Amino acid sequence: MAAPNNHLSGQPTRSCATGLRCPKCGQTFPLSETEAFCPECSRCLDVTYDYELAAQRLKQLGLAERPQNVWRFDELLPITDAAAQSRVGQVSGFTPLIRAERLGAELGLTNLYIKDDSSNRPSFSYKDRVVSMSVARLLELGKTELGCVSTGNVGHAVSALAAKAGVPAYVFYPNRLEHTKARVCRALGARVCQVDGNYDEANRECRRLSAETGLEFANISLRPFYSEGAKTEGFEIIEQLGWQAPEHIVLPAAGGTLSSRAHKGLKELETVGLAETAHTKIHIAQPDGCSPIAATIVDGRDAIEPVIPTTIAHSLAIGAPGDGMLVVDAVRARGGTAATVTDEEIWAAVDLLGATEGILTEPAGGTAIASLSKLIDAGHIGSDDVTVAVITGNGLKTIEDHPDKPWPTMVPCEVDAMRDALDQLRDGAAAGVGA
């Protein structure tokens, strides 16, 4: 068992974390353990908490005194050193929950909400939540370098949050990466390495690289802490709905961290007495070209069958999801289901969300909206059900991949020609034809 290696001094947080536990065999480890995976089962360890103490502490500090960021309910988060916590995540989380009336009208829902992590800080995706935990844990351990393997958003979050914490970042990208994403990481000071393999292959080799070099990886060697950040999505949704849990939450799924930990977070809110959440169904959304979790749920399988991803939703292109069965168990426990959509349906949903709610999302968000439509059509979501769709990333990162529409014809810079062009645009708008 590894000895504690906390080089930071300072006041403790309100965290009620007690240790680590293997979700398969139940073996327990101290919170100071530096191995992320169970030596017997190779499963990623899970953080455990003293929920009775958490309930007491949650009553001691009112909402008005709590920060509006990922540390808002740190009783249920794994970072115990306030000095580490204070250096990262201060602008992350507490993203808007938007009443999506126009999109809801298009889809036939009267109580639709969008949880908009496309506006998250500092890197404009849900990954700011989970990477904040990884960086804080890195500081808690006294380590000075951070790596990650990423299809895009993790790399951005690691680059930005490591820069804020003052530690160098190393980003390993699989092939077929949009160049814009790599440029963003480099602009944020990270060192970038692109490897000739898909995400699953790169992840496997980065796990070996971490073991051989001692470089901590945000989403591998620090994964038990990384994963806990995803719970903040669920915490915020419930609070922003006035502590009334919705009937449905629709989440895009890649490796499975978000949906499995959203389930854990909802259970924890009920355990500590903040909300009744048992009735909330979790549904997951995946692209047709990479849907190993969805296929397992829909087909009633007992195991994930890995696939080779072929989808424009690169941030969801994980063919062998590490937390896949945790997602399957969570969805089944909550009575939810899954949907898959084509690349064409994903881009159409990106455009629909933008045109109705003014939110530009990446294909992962389009996958959630397109899948939401299919879940409605299949009768899984009723017209009056309170429903939350989670948008996990900003579309500016992937706009270069968006299928081109016909470019506007050049007209003379003269009022008569411009009036004629305006008339044509108005006719197109009336007919529902895109610009």
C-alpha cells in the first residue's frame, strides 16, 4: 500500500471522502493510494464517502455562502486539501440550465431544459469538471507534470487548467484529430504528440507510458478522482430545478464517465437528504458509428463488444469504453434506455439546436439532441415530462467539420441589388430553406 504523498500544507476542505474501493470485488484502499486500478480485477477504483458526515456538513453551510463552481458541494468530492482545491476549478461548473421552449416546441416537449456545458470554463466543455479534479489531485500528491490522452476536449481542459495551476501539460492525440483542437492545446502552452492509432489504441499505450515514466495522466492514472468531477453535472441540474429531479436526463456517452457518475451523484443527493431522485431515468446517446454501450443496453447483452469507431462525432469515438458496463448498470437501474443516430442526423440536430435556442454545439451535443428526438418518437419520453438534455461541448471547436451549405452569391454593394437579395433570403426563410 502506498504511503501518503501530500506535499501541500493548508486547511482541509469539507470533503467527506474516506477511501477507494473496487466496484467489482469490493476490496478497499486508503485515499492516499496512488494506483488507479484494482490489482485483482483491473477495474478503476471508486471513491467512497462518509455520507452521514456529509449530510451534517451540507447543513452547516448555506447555499449563499457556497462558491458557484465545481467545488460547490465539495463534501461529496474527493479533494481533501484546500490549497490544491484553490488553484483549479474556480471558474469551472455551475453552467446554465436553459428552458428550451422553442426546441421543445419543435420536438413536442413542454418541459425541456438544456444543461449547457458548451459555456463551461475555461475550455468550453464538460471536461473542465473532471479535469479540475485531476489537476487538484496532482497538486495534492505534489506532482509537477500532467498528461492526457484525448479526442479533443480533455486535451483542451488539461492544457488550460494545467496552465492555471502552473504545471506543464503533455497531450497525446489519436489520429483523425481536427487540427484546430491541437492548435488550441499548443496555444495554451501544452506539448502535443499525435499518435498513429485510434483512441482505444492510444489509451492502452498511454497507460503503459504512465507506468514506465511516472507521468500522471488526468484520465488514466488519476481516473478515480477525474471521474468524480462528473457528478457535479447531476448536482447542478437538481439544484437548478429547485431540488426537484427531472423525469429524464439524456447524456451523450463516450467512455461512460459522465453517465455513470451522474447516476452516482443522483443517488448521493438522495442519500444525504437533498432531493428525491430515484424516479429519474438516464438515457444515453451514441452515434451509429460508435455505439458499443447503446448496443449493449438495447440488445440486452451482458458485456460490451468493442467496435472500431467510424463517426464524425470524434469526442464520442471510443470503441472500448472503460466505464461502459457501469453505464449499462446505471441506465438499467434507472429504467432508462439508449438511442443511436447517424452522422447526418447529428449535423441536422446541431443546426436545429442552433436555430431554435442559439446554442452552437459540437457533434456530441448534436448526438444528444438527435437521440432525444428518437426517444420521444419511440414513446420513452412523454410530452409533459421534465427532461434535461446535456450539451457537453462548444461547436466552435468543430465548425470546420460542418458540412458546407451553398455559399451566398456575391451581389453588388448597391441598394437595389441588396434589396433583391434580401427578398430572396426572406422567401427562403419562409420556405424553411437554409441560408
